[in-house]
Amino acid sequence: EPPRWIATREVTQALWSTLREETPAFFQGAAHPVERVTWCDALAFCNSLSEALGAQPAYSGVEGCAESGGRSVLWSKDSVGARLPTAEEWDLAAGGGLPARSWMGDADPGVLRVGWLERTGEGRTHPVGELAESPWGLADVHGNVAEWIWEDANEESAEVRWVSVRGGSWRTRARDSRRGERAPKRPEARESDVGFRLLWSGPLTAGTGDDDSAEDPAGE
């Protein structure tokens, strides 16, 4: 089964606009994925959406995310609010329950048929969900925009927490969009081919009580 309640679509500009006055996207369109959002922006949006729906936010320390290079943020694992998938969750979803590196198999032609990538994307984003869905109903797992995840990218830095994106984008080669492939980025990176996908840890209810399980991606 898919990991918990993972969104079948990347966050669109329409959804983004329900909680933000302006969209930062370079390629405008309500049905297009929101992009030019930083990792910090994505976490803040997750918290805002959780609060709007009456759930306990998943992240603390988001207010200082940009200034701290992402190091101020902790994940409250008791929360069932909106959050980013972990690397393991994203890989599981991308495989669609199959052992291959893509739910369309390991070969590039299969991935190109279901993803807006360098050879198919025409140098831009596209409305979400236009191409075929995986067996679990997910669209745009490969391509369109690369997706922020909750993971430290193991890049040594005393000042900055390096994170990563998965899935590739309209400017990515097919082989670089498959599960297991990642691109390390700084949390304040803002690019026209990077967006995100939401995941909920459980059924949407009110807050889950005291938070005593905040952890960072590496479990430190």
C-alpha cells in the first residue's frame, strides 16, 4: 500500500493560493505545480495547512528556518498534520509497489512516457495529472517539478543543513528521476523546477496532544 496518506498530485498553485496571497511560481497556472518555493517555504505551508484544517503542525522552529540554514527545524512525529515525505516514503510511493526503480520499470522509455522530463517537458511545467498515474494513483512522480523531501543529504557543513529533492523535473534526464536518485540542495534554494508533494501521517483530526518526539531527518 502507499505510505500513509500521500498526495496523488504535487501541490498546485491553486492550493498554494488558498493560504498565501501570492504564488512565487515562474510558470504561472492554477493547475500547474507551485515552484520556486524553498524547503523552508514548503515546511511553513505544511504547518499553515495543518492549522487551517485543525491538525497539530508537524514542524517546529520553522520561523527561524531560513536564518539558521534549516537547522532550527524539528519534525514532531506525533503530529498527523501535513508534512513532506521521508526518503523512504517517497521511494516507496515512486515504485508503486513494484521492485523496479520506477513503476514503469527501469528503462528510460517507460519513465519518459509518464514524466515531463528534459526530453518531453518542453522546457516548462505542465498542469498536474496530465500523464498516466501509477498503480497507486500518483501522477508526476517522475518529472514536472522535483519534490522536496524530509532528508538530510549528508553534505558536511557547520552552518547549513543540506536537504534534497527527488523525482526529477522538466529539466532532468530520465535516469536521474528514478527512485534512489537525489539532488542535494540548500534549504533556501529557490528554483523554477522544484516544488513539493504533501503527506499526512494519519487520518485528519485535531491536535494529538503534547509533543515529545521531535526529531530531525537523520534521527539525531
